[in-house]
Amino acid sequence: GAGVSQSPSNKVTEKGKDVELRCDPISGHTALYWYRQSLGQGLEFLIYFQGNSAPDKSGLPSDRFSAERTGGSVSTLTIQRTQQEDSAVYLCASSLGTRFTGELFFGEGSRLTVL
Amino acid sequence: AQRVTQPEKLLSVFKGAPVELKCNYSYSGSPELFWYVQYSRQRLQLLLRHISRESIKGFTADLNKGETSFHLKKPFAQEEDSAMYYCALSGRSGGSNYKLTFGKGTLLTVNP
């Protein structure tokens, strides 16, 4: 596709369940980012991938959060034992990665609601 | 540590009025600053970057290192400027730039 694709666009789950969020970056983009967007908190950095490796996981809020990237392309963000405070929009972004220009291309986000 | 502060959560102006969205940053090195915009039902996208010294859609922003600010300005606001605006900073971490630290955003409403 032409842009970053995320799925599902909306996810409602019960507290304690696990969820998986998927990101398909722009073809050829080696850098991939996950951010969390919530009311009053703006955009919080979660994790950065360069290729399949994650040199910066510093933003993951707890060990319930994990992410992987395979084939230098698709990434999955997994939240285990979801809590109500995990409710937010999870944004994925990608960039070429050869030289950082500050231009990240964002997806439309996955809105997670934990009941 | 890198920090970006946008003191106004909400900003409301009338069409044709000047608008200034404030952004202050905290970073010990030499940062790169950006403004991102998210229009209703659209994706977050880059508006402008300080290093380009460009004007996009009539908006400009000057990096003031003395005041550690990067305010976004437009002399005559238009209704289509209504959106959420995020200021972002990139600083060298571990020897290279690779990520953005965002502020909490300012929701701009331009009234007719």
C-alpha cells in the first residue's frame, strides 16, 4: 500500500486479556516506531526498530508490553493482561532509516479500549 | 533528558487573526525541532522542520536557542488550520538521531 497500515483500527477488550496490534510499514522503510497517543498525554514513544532489531525499547511502560518485527517489515505490538490504563490510540510510524530527517510517516492508529 | 512543553492544550482564534502556538524544549545538546499536525480524521503528518527554515501553509517557526523555544506562527489564520499541533524534538542519543520526543499537543480552533 501507499502508506503505513495498522490493524485492527478498533479493538475493545476485557481487562486481563491479551491483545496484538499489527503495523505494516511503507515498503523499503527500515525504521519503525510505536507511539501511544492518549488524552492529556500527547504522544509517548514506546519502541524503535531498525530492521528487525530494537535498539531502543525504553518507552515500553511495563513488561506486559512487547514488540517484534520480522523480515524487516511487519511489526506486532503485544499487550498482555491488559489494564484499563492501557486504553489509548497506538500509532505506528516508519521512515527510510538511512539518514534521520525527522519525517515519520504515521498510520491511522489502532484504538484500544480496555473495559 | 529531552522534554517538549506545549503550555496551551486549547487555542481558539477568529479567522484572519494571527496565531501563535507555543513550544519550549529542554535539551542539553543541539536539537532539531519539528512541528507535526493532525487534521480531523487524518493521519499525523510533518508540517515543518526548523532546519529547512521554510514556510508551509503560511506557517513559520523560528528556533530561539536563548529562550529554548520553537513557536509556530501564522499571520492570518484560516478555518482549515483547525487541527491538533504537536511540537517535536530530536536530539542525539547514543551518538545518533533516530527518534522524536513529542509535546502533549495544542488543539487549534479557528472560528469563522
